[in-house]
Amino acid sequence: MMQMLHPGWLWLFLLFIPLIAWYVYNHRSSFPTLRMSTTQAFDAIPSSWRAWLTHLPFVLRLAALGCLIIILCRPQSRDSWSTSDVEGTDIIVAMDVSTSMLAKDFNPNRMESAKKVATQFVAGREHDNIGLVLFAGESFTQVPMTMDNATLVNAIGQIKMGLLEDGTAIGDGIATSINRIKDGKAKSKSIILLTDGSNNTGVVAPLTAAQIARQYGIKIYTIGVGSNGTAPYPVAIDYAGNIQYQTMPVVIDEATLQKIAAATGGKYFRATSGSVLRQVFKEIDSLEKTHLDVQRFTHTEDHYMPWALALLALLVLATILDYTVLRHIP
């Protein structure tokens, strides 16, 4: 919606009254006069087109002044909040970023495959409040609860190994997720926990964190990422900075992940490939939804440039007229 930020400047249009009065008075007194008994002899002489254009430069300058006043009023489309009732839910995506997520049993590796699927999932949840928690040997909130899908997608794309101390603190990841989601207004609250290992560090035990989540009515959907059998795992970095891989058995603590999901009314999934991981997220996409009052924000944008260009064009045109077709010698 267009409006003026400083409408009080519109009172400056009252200046037009004395300016016009001064112009009329000055125009009448600026030409020599000669008294005659009658001008009937000149009635048949047509007026020159230059006579009609005499007042045009003044009109153009008045219009330029009007543009300047509009610019001072600062025309703009104002930011606004709008509230709408939509179907949505609160979700935390808790992603394991430990070194083992670079294992190459997924294409190109587990982490990149998980990032791609999570990005598609987030992009399709338009009306949900979603947050992003990362965990390895410790955990932290990468993105708090938000409906800004673009911010989430960008944050997921920037996930990389080395952001946290290595290890797998599943319990801490759940605890951090609970702190972020527990105060949400949606009836349905869910944590999607994605890991490829077993809990081997951290302060909070995974099953203890699951009990806390159940008390808050939070469901946890656990996903074990990794193929069956063996996979190329990163084990070292050579002198050139290249990651060295070694084929090792895939070990995922499925029993604990199943207990976490069962304790909270969620569900456990095993993703053995990128395609299976996509199917898992599609199934989770059918989560229970509830009505939410969503506030949307629109930004403010100034619209002074067209008026500034018009002001410049009017002044240039008036000057051109003064020095060309309306030029006169004193």
C-alpha cells in the first residue's frame, strides 16, 4: 500500500499561492507599456505560438517544486504484518554432523545426501515452524524456530564437517531440540533425528532425553543412516588435505533409536540409501497438523526515484526552453 512517511510536508504546496501571485505581478511589470486610445487595429493580428509558451517554463518549475515536495514526504510501500489461520506443525530437524557422516555408501556421501533430502523436505513445509539443530560431540541450534524457508535452506546448504567437536551425542542433540520446540504454539511438535552411529559422548543420555520429550508431548522420529554391511569411512587426512577412506562395518545403535521413537509416540526408520532416505522424509511429511495463526511480514520500499527523475526532467526542459525557443534579449 502506497503512503507518505512524512505527509506534513504536503503543506508546502501552499507556497504555490504566493509564487503564482509573484509571477503574475512580475510578468505584468516586466514589459514596457504604451497608452493608446484603442487597440482595435491590432485585433486581427493572431497571437504567436511563442506567446502561448511564455508561461510554460514557470509551470514546469512549479511542477518540479511539486516533485521535490513529494520526495520530502517520502512515498513508500509500508511494511506490514498480516495474520492468517493455516494448517501447520512445529518441527526440529536434528542432524548428525560427525565425521562418520562423510562415509561414501551414499552418493556422494551420507551428509550431502541428508542435506539434499532435508532441503527438499523444508522447502515443501510452507506453513510449518521449523528449526535446525546440529550435533556431533556436542550440539547447538543452527536456526531457531522459523517459517523463513529460505533461511533454513541456506543454513542446511552450509552444513559441513568440523563445525563441532567430533563424536555422537544423540542425547544432547535431543535435549537442545526440546529446548527450542517445547514452547511452540502448535498442537503437534516433532523432532526428526538423523544419525549414523551410536551415542558415545555428551551429558544427557538418549533415553532420558526421550522421556523429557514425552513429558512435553513431543514426538521423535529417528532415522538411522547407513547401508547394510560395510562402507568406506573417513579415517585420516593426508599431507595434501585429501580424506583417506577405509572400508569398515556399518554400526548403528538401532535398538536405542527404536526405543527413543517408541517412548515418544514417534517412529524409527532405517535409511540404507539416498532413495530410501527420500521415502522416509516423504512418510514423515504426513505428520499430524494443527491450526496456527501465522504472521507474515512484508518489507518497506521507498519510491522516490520516479519523482526525482521527473524533477530533473522538468528542470532540464524548462532550461532548454529558456535558452532556445523562448530566448529573448533584454
